[in-house]
Amino acid sequence: MAKKTVEDIQLKDKKVLMRADFNVPLKDGQISDDNRIVQALPTIKYILEQGGKLILFSHLGKVKEEADKEKLSLRPVAQRLSELLDQDVQFVPTTRGKELEEAIDQLDAGQALLFENTRFEDLDGKKESKNDPELGKYWASLGDVFVNDAFGTAHRSHASNVGISANLEAVAGYLMEKELKFLGEAVNDPERPFVAILGGAKVSDKINVIKSLLSKADKVLIGGGMAYTFYKAKGYEVGKSLLEEERVPLAKELMEEAGDKLVLPVDNVVADDFSNDANTQVVSADAIPADWEGLDCGPATVEKYKEELAGAKTVVWNGPMGVFEMESFAKGTIGVCQAIADLDDAKTIIGGGDSAAAAQSLGYADKFSHISTGGGASLEFLEGNELPAVAALDDK
């Protein structure tokens, strides 16, 4: 069912609560990647232009003890937002109480404030993460309407998304709407051929995604550490490669069910140590030496995957092909990234997480139709699960 969006509600002179995903990486108090802030700008600008009084909030990291508060404050985000918007975004260093309430009451139309990390509430019984009903009700009382633009947390039932939605008119922001559109069309109504590429470390992390996509895609290409569990199921030697022994029977079962729809790497870059400076060699899938480990797919696999991708109209990629953080084992991920980027007239989607980080760090971000901002949320979506924060939004 279609959900209401920010354009479906009256915003002028309204106190607009907006849940954003400002869970950005910080180094020595400085933001090292502001992509998530940038992604929220279209919704923020629209609300301000429409004369809304904007109250922004987000989580940042995991707050487990009092000492975490100092390094996980959203103050740097308010500073960066002020620069990006070219207007002052007031920072309120608390999550509830008189200071916050008075700051909201003093907002004029077209002004914005950001209040402190919602997970500071987790220090007192995980009130945010466990969707404490009183907290959700309190936050809802601070505004007139609620705009949820934090797709990255849509798979979690928290006070700052589901809790507020239970007490207030709740609609999707532009980013949330965009994520649901791209991922929804890819999974539910893809233009064919539809090719899915799944990498990453473990089969166990992706079992339900593999099953779901095998029922929907024309081909599912496997890469990353989980390939070695499939190799083991084929009876191959995997050496010291990452292996989930207990998942070998499942891998065998998946291969039998999928037939030629499931495609594995045909060669690998193996190393004698888990190090960028290790000795390496390229070996075929069935020839990994017993004391070496596979850390990337090889050049023949990249060529094979290029052939599988040729002519594809919809491509979903989730998970790198190898240990791309090390230059010696990044060629597989770069090759697949390039192959997807070179496709003409195809809808190409990266499902967040490490593959999104890889595409961005390798300079391919603008070559894709859509890069999801939510790793866990996009995985849940690709599995076919309903996302709690999306379900909680008002229907059109």
C-alpha cells in the first residue's frame, strides 16, 4: 500500500518532527563522510521552504555507557548542516525536558534545530531501542506532524520511528520514498533480465536474501567469503578460506534447487597470509592450496560475471567480492563495480552496507541508479520482510 509523503501534508507554521539518519562516521570529533547528511537535504529544504518549524533528530552509534556520550554527540552534525543549508541549525544538547521544549517553542517558520542523539535514552533501560511507549509519546508531543526519512533504521522498531508514528500523523520523506521506490520495483516488478550479485563474508548473513532472490532473479552471482562455503559443498578444497562448516548442507541444498541460476566464482586470488603484503596467486575454483586462503575472486570470474551481466535491465548488488579494503584483494570488487557501471539502459541498485562503501570509495557512486543508505534495512527489504518503521507510516 502506498504511504503518505511529505508532500501530502500541510507544513506551514507546523512543528515538524523529522527522523533523519545522521549516523555518520566521526574521527576525533570530525565527520569523515557526510553522505547521510547530504541525502537528507532534499526533505529538510522542502520542509523549511514550506514554512515548517523543523525539529531534527537521529541516533549516532551505540551508546552503552556514560563515557560514550562525549564522542557520540550530534553537535558536529548540526555544524555541518548549518554549512550545507547556509543557515543556522540550532543544537539542543538534550533529548527531552524544558531546554528542548523552550527551544522548539521559540522556532520561527523556516528555522531548524537538531536535538541530541536519541540513543542517549538507551542508558536508562534502552528506552529508544526497545521502543518505550512513554518516550515515543513524549517525542510525538513535541510536534504537529512526523516525517520519517531514516530508511537506514526502518528495519528497527524504535521509539524515534515506530513509537512516534503511533501517536502522530506520520509520513515518508523524499529519501524514504526513493528507497522504497527503487528497492520495491527491483524486488517486486523488475525489468528483465534481473541479475542479483551477492557478496560479503557469510552465507548465514544472506540465507534469506539468497532464497528470496533465487525466486525472483534470472541469475544470482555469488562472491566474497561466502563463496567458499559453496565450494566446500561441491567437494572442493578451500584451504584456510572463510568457511561456515555448519552451512555446507544448506549451500548444497541451495545449489541443487537453483541449478544454473546460481553462479559461483571460477577462480580466486589466494594468499599465504591475511595481509596486503602476503604472497598471492590466482588459482581455479577447485585448486586452492591447503595452507592458503581465498581473499578475492579472480580475473576469469570478473570476465564471467561481465558476460552474465550483459543485457541485464535490473541489477541489485549487495556485498563486496573480496577483502576490498586491502588493495591486493580489491580487483574483483572493482571489476564487478565497473561492469555494472558500464551497463547501458539498466536500473542498477546497490543495497547499502559494504558494497555502497566500496562503490563510493572507488569513485563509482554516480554511475549507479541508486545507492541505498540502509545496509540492514535494504537486506531485510530484499528478503521480502515488512519494515516496521515503514508499516507505521500513514497510508495514502
